[in-house]
Amino acid sequence: HRRHQPSPGHNGDGRMSTTVWSSWLFQERPQLTFAEANEEFESLPENERFRLMKERYGQEEDIVENPAFISDSLQRFDAAMDSIPNKEAYETALFINPEYVESRKLRLAFLRADRFDAESAARRMARFWEAKVQLFGIDNAFNSHLSLFDFQDIDFPALACGAIRLMPQLDNAGRGIFCCDTEQYDPNPDSMIRMFWYLMEAAIFSKDDRRSESVQKHGMVAISAVFNQNNNPHVWTPSRLKAFATGFSHAVNALPVRFVGIHRFHDIGGFRKHILEHALYFMSQQLRKRIIIHSISDIKNTYELAAYGIPMEILPCQVGGSLDFNYQEWIHDLMFEDSHRLRAGLDVNNETWEEAVKECEEKVELLTTLMKFV
């Protein structure tokens, strides 16, 4: 049999070769250098920079949420929602699942994400339903709880690869933390965005109400690095990188949570630097101005992140922390919760009950198999 020949400029596994990547980056140069990103931050008004710095260091003042304030905020949110002219996805969600869409818990999460700016929170909710329909389809977007069993089999490698890991503990400022290994990412950008969305909902709407409330009030912090230097970064073709960077930005602007800091550790020189600068180009300004660049040599410097209110003992060993975090067990716990919730909601007298349970068991088996390779 004649072996398949890779297309020009690509490796046999579909990844773009270093030569073509470098040529594409340097000739067309759709990128934003670190210096340019820093200049963009420094050009912001002084009060805006001061506010962002307080966010980064976890020193924001808490908003006092007394009953009168919350009642007034919810009324302003509802009025702002009514004033948005085009919100078809929201209106569909309201028709299909009114109890959830109009719940105090959900509306309050959106208000907290925008520091009780009712107009911004309402626009975020409209984007939320639009993005959720695009990512998960009509059949799954309007459920009160997003389940792992709502995903297609093609999406499970993105979860099993462990590229995005939600940490079990909050930082000193009560913020949620997730770690990203950019070289473990699954090559399918859509699957990565769907799994990112699922994990963020798990943080925002945790079964632990106190934890959820803290994340909603204080936001999320991301720590991004190349933890496994043996992997090849060229899985990031230009089209995949653009799709992930833009998709990540859209998701962050739609989810009811604030990203108050994105700590990126990288090798100052080298090929990965240009990949990151290309990703910066496609990110929204709202994300770019929250990125803090560190040298990869500082990743095990306990003072580097501790200065931002992130103690190393709540981080995994890959980033110099001491947390013994079993990712496989955590995913299996999520699967068990979803499975229990799914079975509890099924009508055993329905003729599709056995089929639904069988599909559930097959997905558990598939993910269990994939997790063995993490």
C-alpha cells in the first residue's frame, strides 16, 4: 500500500512544520509583541490601570450585598435585559426553562461578574445563551446543569488530556484557580472550548454554595505554562491557534465570571514566544490587559505567585506547588455526580430509559479508558 504523503509544509501527523510556521509568523506577522501589549496596558487611563492592578493582587474592595441593594440590582438587571433588542437565544432559554433563567441565583451570578453593572451583566447574559447554543446545540444549551453526558465522544480527549485543570482550593483572595498546559491541548479547538466552558460552570455553580459565591464575587485566576517540555508545540497550526484564541475570548466574555489575572510563564526566547504573541493578537483587549508575563525560570519561585495572593501549597507540583492533586479522581467524581443526577432525572417507565443508561455507561467507560493515558 502506498503511504499517505503529508501536504506541503506539514508533518505526517497534520502539524505544521517549524519552517512553515516561522515563515507564516514573520512574513504575515498577525501578532502582538509583549512590548506592544505592555504599551497597550500603560496607555490605559490611570484609574483603570489602578483598578486592574488591585484585581491582579486580590485587593479589590468587597461590594456589600445587603437585601435592599440586591433587590434594587435585580430590578435594574431585569430592566436592562428587557431593553436589549436582539436576544433570540435568551428568549428561547426563557421559554424552555423559565425557572432557571429567571432564578435569583443565576441573575445574581451575572451581576457579580460585572460588579453589579446591570447593563453589562444583561449583555453578558445575552451573550451567554448565544455562545452556549453555538457550543452545545439547542438540545443541551438550555439545561439547568451542563453534564459531561451532553458531550460527543469526540470531545472527551480534550477533557482527558488534562490541559485545563480546575484547582480544588481558592487563593488568599477567594478566587478560583485553573492551570493550563498549552502543549497538552487537544488539537480540536472547539472541543477545548467546550471543556473549558464545562469546567468554568463547575467552578461558578459548584455544589458548594460558599465556594461558588466566592468565585462569583472575586473571580478566576489562570496559570498558563508549558509543563511538559518534551511535547511538540507545532500542534498549534495558525488556524487552530486563531480558533482557540478567539473562542476563548468569546467564552470569557459570555460566562458569568471575571478573569482577574492570567499568569503566563514562558521561555523568553524561542519558538513558543512567537506562538504566544500570535495568540495575543486574536485575544480581546479585556483579556490582554489581564495577562501577566513571567519567565519560565521563575515558575518554581514561590514568591513570584505568592505576591499575587496565590500560595504555592494550593498549586500542583508541575508549577512548583506542593498540592497532591489527582486529576483522574477529580474527573471521575464529576462523572459520578453527573451520572447520579442523570439517573435521578430519568423516568424509569420511559421506553428510552435503558437506552439512556446504556449511553451513560458507555461514556463513562470511554473517558475511563482515555484517562489512563494522562
